[in-house]
Amino acid sequence: MAKATTADRKSSAADVRAHAADVRRIAAQIGAGEPRVRPDGTVVVHSEQPGYRDVVVLSQRLTDVVGWYVHVITYDVLGADDAAPV
């Protein structure tokens, strides 16, 4: 799934939760903290790094694990409020 794109099937919250341990481990490895998941399957993390590098890397790595595109955003964007812990 390394070549998954936003046009591919997007992971659901159930898809993400099925890999919760991996989500937490991979997020910690790249320095993205407090992973949460929205009802639509979007993963929400906290990142101290400027820009989107951590978000893109996390999305790519989670997509490889989950098997479907995993959309990742940070806490400071609109729409992040309804996320629950992974």
C-alpha cells in the first residue's frame, strides 16, 4: 500500500482502532503524540514540528499497516474536536 493516495479507499475508525497498538507505537516513533481517531477514521495527533512532515510520514506508515489510506491531521485544525483516544 505504499502508493496509496487520497483517491483510494479511506480507512474507517474501526480500521484504525483494529491497529491501535501500531498507531500509538508509530506515532511515538516519529514524535507525534496523543493519537486520537475521529468517527470518520481520520487520525488526529499533536506535533511540535512545523509544517506537515510528521503528518505525511505518519499517514504513509499507518496506510502501510492498516491497508487503506489513513488521513492524519493535527489538533490545531478545524474538525479535530470530535476525536477519541485510539
